[in-house]
Amino acid sequence: MGTYGSVPLLLAHKLSHTCGILWLNASETLVEVHSKAALKPQMHLPSPDMQKQRVVPNTDIRWMSESGVVDVFLLLGPAPHDIFKQYAQLTGTQMFPPLFSLGYHQCRWNYEDEADVEAVDSGFDEHDIPYDVIWLDIEHTDGKRYFTWDKEKFPNPVKMQENLREKRRKLVVISDPHIKVDPKYKLYAEAKEKGYFVKTINGRDFEGSCWPGASSYLDFTNPAVREWYSTQFSFDKYKNSTDVLFIWNDMNEPSVFESPEWTMPKEAVHHMGWHHRDLHNLYGFYQQMSTSEGLIHRSGGKERPFVLTRSFFAGSQRYGAVWTGDNKAEWEYLQISVPMLLTLSVTGISFCGADVGGFVGDPDAELLVRWYQAGSFQPFFRAHAMQGTRRREPWLFGEDNTSIIRRVIKERYTLLPFWYLLFYRAYLFAEPVMRPLWVVFPKDPDVFGIDKEYMLGDALLIAPVLDPGVTSLDVLFPGHGEHWYDFRKFNPISSSHRQKVDVTLKEIPVYQRGGSIIPMHTMTGRSTGWMDESPYELRIALDRKGAAVGEVYLDDGHSFQYLHQHMFCYRRFTFTKNVLYSSSADKAGCYPVRSALENVHIMGFKKSPSEVIVHQPGGGKRKLNYSYNKVLCVLSLENLSLDISVDWEIHIK
């Protein structure tokens, strides 16, 4: 899990059942798990898979919280997805993010001034690398006073934002919970007058040290403070902000320098007399809640917010994204990022990521490339670096490495329809976007301990390269009787459950599961904003029965109209008995789709057809052009120009 947050959720899984415990307590909590010695196999069990699971659990779990009540929820499953739905009934589902936030983010502490921002922004265009968001850390402010701008370094912040808007890009700036003690600082003076800071046991405003020096801390546990803070994001109060500006909540555990535990003293007093020890893990949760609501109110309730937080708790998924916090530019940190993100994912926080390249230190070219390759297949995709580290924009490591990173980021953008679908299903059905193998294959005991491979949805198997100098990788292909295909080359994978796969620096292994259909774009733009009319293609991977199913979800990518005006298009694709069907997955949707389905690639198709005919609405028929690769058994249909939003059938004879 992330270093800076806590979700007191425990999951247990075995072949026959999945269950969970939510210990709803926000104080400091210790969980001890003790398992006794394994028992011998029980050969009388009905299936070979159950006989393989030699450990009959005899586990004791002890929960110890410093304060509060025992408030426990038992999640009875029985299947993994039942657990996720039950947990979501208690804490909510993942907020459906704006599409731009699923693109690539470029960040460092700090881009120095407006000229630096312009140079980095132009660098992506010059090197033909898509990106959506550039970030500004604490140095963009006037002396670490949040909601302000350094007038020397950023004299024209509105013009800077408008330049980004012209390129259909966004800006994210930081807003931390500590407020500089300065009577001339309007935010501080107003909060002090209203009594909105956390108090000491003597009733004075608590003061600690953080980036601005002496700081007071807003009491986000107070609903009045949250309401007040949310209004600070309005355009009339946050001077020189525009609607392309979004927010990053950092240091919100909260961080207090030079204190015994580098956080707020446990005896600090919050709203209604609660001590900090009682609700420490809720502090950052409430700041992100307030920030998210502020961005929604800023738009008159029309636009989806984007808020990244470092601190989190059960339910943080309702308000935005989480990252794992400060990491290092070392292979060990790349390695642990995968299980950390998988853990966050099964606790409902699907929109999660780790700093690509490592925050502290300077990665060499190989580590940076491998981190981009892994990060591009993780939900939140942001490169970040600490002050004083060498610059590491994607084009600074030689053309060979730039070419690899360019291809990695472009592949992310071609897959945005798939990512967007996964996030819609996370919002709608509480399905994790990034999934441990046991979630998708709960009956395969061989995958229970695997945390270096993972699935995106039920369709893509990702096997990142996490060590230096690797030329081959041991890949476990989960499930029994499953068909797998190389996602890029389309070739089928032999039936072996484990394989040694050759790898080069150019890419990491990615496989599509038989029985799945993945929606993609056929081309990329400079950002997501340039891809509204980008054509679509379907990657169809047939299972052993020659069938597959998949979906696509489309809307305007930024507003709440999908929710309030049914402005969405949710389609289902089914391939069975040599017919591809397009049908509605939700007939309430009425979004006018602006781009067409151009290509279909069918992997595992056994022979070349004699003809391919599309049956369209109103009884119209037309023959389609196709090509067949008999070596790979791939049927490709191209230049289709089919309306993706209506019913049709493609018959292959």
C-alpha cells in the first residue's frame, strides 16, 4: 500500500471463498497476522486444484487501535468481485475521472518559471510525445503561500494557462494543508479569525514547521472549514486560476517537520474536542474531499474534478487519485511499486500510481525506460522528480531511449478507450482497474502468491521488467485451458502454464486473454483533447470456443452530463459463431459519437474466409475488405467506417 495512508481492510482468499474485514477506525492501528504450520494435503478433496492448496488456513488476526470504538464490518463474499461490491456499499466506488487525467503527466519539484513551463511543453511537441498535464510544485507560490503565485517567476499565470489550453492541455498546482503564519496572508488571517485551525490542548492555534516555516493547520474535520476551504478554489478567490487548473494535495498526513513522529502531536485538538490520535488517518481524506468539492462548485457542478492526494483512508476513492508518495530512483522501488498499487487497487482505490523514474535520486537510462514501461500500464501515469535532481524529461537520455519512451506513451494513448472503460466499470461496479491475478483467476492456486504480474481488467496480462540487465523473463500464464496472445504481435502463446520469454529494452511483455475484446484508438494526438475524432479499432482474442466479448464506453470526457443527461454511449461487442455483434449495453445513453470504427483484428481465427459482410441498420449490407495471416491465424478487417454507436453485425463466411 502507499506509505502515507491507511485503509483498515483485510482480505482473505482461498480456492472456495473470499472474505474481508473492514475495521473502521482512523486512529493508529496495528494488525498482527499469525498463521500456524501447514497441514498435509487432503487427497479426498474433490478437485485437483483444491488438492494443490496444501495449506489449510489456521490463522489468527489481532487488531489493535489506539483509541475509538470497535466498528467492524464483515464482508462475506463469496467471490472476489462480491467483496469489492460489498466494500463499495460501505465506502463508495472510484470517482469517474476526467479523460485527460488518464493520459501522461509531467511533474518535477519544480518547473522554475513560465519560460521553463513553455520550454517543457514545447519539448513534447518537438519530440512527438503526447502528454496532457504539466505540474507545478511549491516553488510556484509566493513564499509557500498556497493559492498565490510568485510574481517574478510566474508574472502571467493566466497567459501560461491559456497557452496550455490552446494545446488542449492542463495544469496541476499544489495546495498543502499547512498555512504560513503571516497576518498579512489573507488565507491565514481569515482562517485565524474564524477559528479554523487545529488547536493545542490549551486552546491556542497549533503551530508546527513545514515548507513555509511556522505554519498552522486547517482543521478539515470541521464541516465549516471544509466548506470554507472549498470556496477558495473559486475563480474570484483563487486569483489568476482558470478552469484548466487542477489540484494536488500533498503533505496532508499531515506532515509536521521537527516533531517526534514528523506529524501532528496526538494531543492536538480538532472539531468537537476530538484529539488528533482519534482521527489521524482521516485528516488527508477530508482535505481531498473538500478540494474535490471545491473544484466541482467552481464549475457550477458541471465538470468532473481531478485531485491527487498523498494521504488517504477508506473511501478516498470517491474524491480522486492517490500516489504511493516519495520513492527513490532505484530498482527496488520499481519492484515494490507493483504490489503497492495492487494493494491499493483491492481496497477500492483504483486511481493509483507511483512516481515514474523515482522521486529521489537520478535514474540511469535503463531504469527510467523500464519505469516508463511499467508506469504506462498502471492507472495513474506521472513522472516526478525531486528538487536538485538532474532533469529527466523523456528526450534527455539519447534518441534510442527517447524513441522507446515515445512508443510507450503513444501506446498508452492508443489504449485510452480501454482505460476509460475500466474506470467506468470501477465507478459503476466497484471493479478494480489493476487486478492481482487471484482476483481474475480465483481457482488457480499457482497465482495466489504472484505480485509481479497483474491484469488490467480481465483482458490484459502485464509482466513488467523489474530488474536490470534482463534478457528473459519467467512469465506465468494464469488459468487452465486459457488462450493467450501476444498483444502487439498477435501470435498465440503455447499452452504451457509457465514460460521463459525473451525480452529486450524496447518493450515489456503484454498479453491479451482469449475471450476478450479490447477497444483502442488507431492513432494518437498531442493530448487526449486532440483525439475526440480519432478512429477506433477492436482487438478480438478468441477463446477455445472461438468466442469473445468486450465493451466500449464513450462520453465527452470531462463533464457530469453522462450522469445527469444520459450523455454517454455504452456498447457491447460479442463474437460468436463467426459473427461480430454490436449492441447497446445501456439503452439510456444518447451521446453522439464523433468517430467511427475503422479496424477489427481477430486473433485465433482458424481459416481464411470466403467473404465478410456487414449487416447494418435498415437492412443494408455491404462486403468488407479483409486480409488473413495464416501463420498467425489473424483476420484483419480494415477501412470499415462503421458507426460505433449503432447495432450492426459482421458475418464471416
